[in-house]
Amino acid sequence: LKKLITRLDCEDIVDLLPLPGLVRFAENMEFDNSPVSAYLQDELSRFDMSRYQTVVLGCTHFIYFRPVFRTLLGLEIDIIDGNRGTVNKLAATLAETKAPPSGGSGSIAWFESGVEVTERKALLKFESFLNRCHSIE
């Protein structure tokens, strides 16, 4: 995100807000509860949100909280995320390495912090994350 902001030369109109608490909530599969809402409300309270037109969810974890952001920000503020850009970057990287677009095994390997996940319980957690994504606008 910081590289994109620099490349677009818009540092003067962008405010960054790290939200490490959301990562912890996501890892604990807590998405819509009162502590999440209270945390975000507290973090956003340092800004006059009437001055903003758009909020960018800069971390891939943050899309899970889109409904909470929407509730707190209302319909007046657009919410966008960088996931499409992440996918496009991956596709470009694969194209650069000349990885074939098809013909793979069709299987998925899950990794967490660089370590392959094979335990059934952990894989079910990833499935829950996917289901959460499908349930969000």
C-alpha cells in the first residue's frame, strides 16, 4: 500500500491507520462482535470522518470486517480493498515466470506464515475464512 501511495504521489491526501487488533480478531474468527466494533470505533475516533470520501482496507484480513466498517462509516464513505490488486499482481508474477495458466494439479496447498498447513482443524479454519468472504457483499 505504501508503495502504491508513493507511486501515485498522494501522500498528502492519504492517512494511514495500522489496525493490528483486526488481525488478532480475524485469527480468532471474531468478525461481527461488540469488541470488534468498539475497537474500530475507538481507532477511527481520532479522525473527522466527515472529511473522508473513501476508506481503503489495506490488509487482506480487513475484508472480513467490511460489514463492521460499513456500519460505522455509513453509506457516504466508499470502502475499497486491495485484494483485486493482490490477485492481479500474483497473475502478473506468474506470467513473468512463464507459469502455465492451466495444466496444474488443481489442488490447493494452504500456508500460514510460510509453513504448509495440513492439520484438519486448521484447514477447516481456512474454509471458514473462505465462507466468510463469500458472505460479504
